[in-house]
Amino acid sequence: MIKDPRISRFRKALAGATTYEQWMEAGLELDFLEGNAEWKEEFVSDLYHYELIYDRLSNLKQYRQQNDFERLKRALREGLHHDLGNMGNPALYTRSRVGTKHLIEEYISQVCEALDYLCDHPVPGFPVYDKLQFFRDTLTSFGRPTLLLSGGASLGMFHFGVIKALWEKGLLPQVIAGSSIGAIIAGILGVHTDAEIPEMLVPENHNLKAWKWRGLISAMRGEGLMDQQTLQQCLRANIGEYTFEEAYQRTGRSINISVSPVQSNQKARLLCGYTSPYLMVWSAALASAAVPGVFPPVTLMKKDLYGNALPYMPRIQFVDGSVVSDLPIERLMHLYDANFSIVSQTNPHVVPFLAEQTDEKLSLPRLPMHFLKSEVQFHGRGVFDYLRKRVRPEQLRQASGQLYTIMAQRYSGDVTIAPEYSLRHYRGMLSNPSPEYVREMILAGERATWPKISMIRTHARISKTLERCVRRLKQQNRRAVELKLVSGTAPARS
């Protein structure tokens, strides 16, 4: 069989794309040349329950055409389920580069159009307050996506590229979590509105001087290899003086930051607007970035009733969130009904192992190395688990506990986006990034995200539509209450 020379040309265009539009154009051409366009049009497949999706789609179309609002409401309220019919199956997103089965894409589009229609158009017997309750309940039932940003020191500039790619396609989750450098970037994102994101993605607009070497003597005294005051100045310049509550009120984003305890009688915490509303975001990010040995432990800071800064639990100090809870997926599920995790993973000790964690099929040549890594991980967990419970002195026990949690954690999500590292990347981990380096890592993050966009859209688009509808209906309900108050009639329920 003669290989079409255009395939090689479009593969080069795909690898060299600098925008999603360029990447998608090359990807669509490759899908056509490699025979995947026909696969997308044929909705029959054993990879998902196509009959169920087809029936749901047909019903939604029929109710819309007949203006049968009652049946449309019921179909959406009881019929919307995350990953309906296994339409989020990863195998549906590896066959082609752009998109998946057209039946799935049409169903999601029809659902989102129906939700927008119910939200924005008058419906008999369906006042604004009832609409708001309907959409809130549906969002709680359906769930929402969350973006988790890992640690990785200066390598975490990659996260900005992931954020940019998701934001440009309208898929950036409202719930953002981070640890270490991921906490810093989550904090920066959490205080910027959507209109400010283009400005946020310009490296020259940030203080990039986070690292200042102090030396081994400082580390031996427990003060860290690096100067924490320099890092604190960097964070306050980039994040500002917002509390978690103030940041949410400004942007509508829910920031979540993982921190690990120093003391033995404390547990890892997820700091956010629910758990620590008056805590200052920069302080939480500083604690989450306090890598043991590199930076000293941190006493968190909060605002009092008058806006003054003061210590939060002054007897307790915290360190790097990656140590115990790099990706707090389960906690986010409880707090936000998060049912789909997008992970941007840049930890240098994790990325080389991600292939084994995320690949469904393992090739025969890789089996020996896979077994070796699994055995090392299994026995390492056992040894450090024993030491963290029994060994003395206290410093060694704490170190054993931290090593155990590092080895026992899960470092991937439903979708995991990761860079490809070279020796050059490792050399620059603990140095201040230049604007050129940041731009390079942003493009790397975008390129790693683009192939995942189709799968993320399947999982996240309905949730994002529901979130936007809730925001619009809150504004409508607020205006309705104000009008009733002005006219002197009884206010609407709130």
C-alpha cells in the first residue's frame, strides 16, 4: 500500500502548530486521509450505548419542535447524567485527532441548546425563581469538571498553557485546585476575571523572581536553601492581598490549595472559600510551595474584621501540598460535586511514570520495566509505612511519612495533560524563569492540551452551560426582586 505523501506534510503541520485552529485544520485533514472521518459519521459502535444516545437525542429534538416545555424539562432534569451511555469512553477519543462520533457531538449540542433556550426564553408556568432552582438542582445532579495543577517548581509554567487552551475553547472549569507551583498559578488565575486572562498570560506582567539562593548553611539551620521572603514578595505581587472569599466574589472562581502539616497530630488540608474564607490566598500558596529543605514551614495569614492581616492558627505551620495531597480529587468531589478531573501534571518525579498509569494497553517490550517499577513502588510503600508508624527520632518518622504519601498518591485524573521533559528542563527547575521560557512552556502546555479538547468537551460542555445558566438566572432573579421592591409588592423568594 502506497502511503499518501500528504499525511507526512500534515503531521509536520500538526507538530508545528502555534494555534488550536492550525492544529485542528491539520488534524481534520489527517482524519480524512487516514479514514477516520467515516468512522465519526457511523454512529454504531460497541464502545458506547449508541441506541440510548440516539433515543435521547430524538426525544429532545421532538420536544423542541413541538414546544412541549413540560416534557423537555422532565427529559433534561431526569435524563442528564454524566458520561451517559459511556460516551466519555477514552477509546472514543483515540481513533481520530479531532472530535469523536458525530452522534455524541450532536447530542451534547442539542442538550446545551435546549438548556440555553429554557434559561433565556419565557416559559408558561416557569418563573425565574423556579428556573434557578431547576438549573441548580440539575447542576448538582450532573456534576462539574475541575482543573488540578500539580507541583513541579518552574516547570509548572506549563500550567499556563493548559489554562490558555481550555479558556480559549470555553472549557476552563470554575473549580481550580493546586499544590506547590500549581497552588501559585491557581491563586493567580483565581483573582483574574475572564476579561483579564489575556493580560494574565503575558509573562512580562508578572514578577518572575521567586528564587533566591541562601545556601547549605541556611538549610542546615532549618531556614531553607532558598529565601522565602523573595518568594513571598513574588506571590503578593502576582496574587494581591485577596482572601479566598474576596477572590471568589471578584471572579466567581473557586480556588483550592493543598497544604501539608508539619506536626504529627495534624492532617493535610484543602484551603478554599468553604473551609478558610478569610485566609489570604498568597499565604496559602506560600505554604503549599514550602518544599521541605528548600523553604521553611509557613504560618498562614488571614484578615480580621477590619481587614488587618494576622496569623491563622499561629501554633501550626504547613509545608508543600504535594507532599501529602498533590491532587485532592476526592475532597473536591465532596465540596463541589466534581465528577471529572482534568490534571495538569508537571512533577518531575511523576511525569516519567505517567505512561504506565494512564495507558490502557501495555506493550510487551515495556512489561519488564513496568513490573520493576510496580515492585519498587509496592515494597517502598510497605517500608515507609512501617517506618512512619514505628521509627524514632521524630524527624525521621516525619520524613518516612512524607515519602510514604508521595509513593501512595494518585497522580493522574480522568484526563491527564503532561509535558515531555529533556535534561534542559530539569536543570532550570530551581531558577527564575525568563519571559521567553514562560512563553515556551505556555506553547508546550497548549500543544499537550489540544489533543484532549474533544474528550474534555464531551465531559465538560454541559456542566459549563449549566453554570452559565445559573449565573444568568441569578442576575434575572435579582432584577426581579429589585423591581418588586420598587413597585411596593411582595419580594420574590430568595
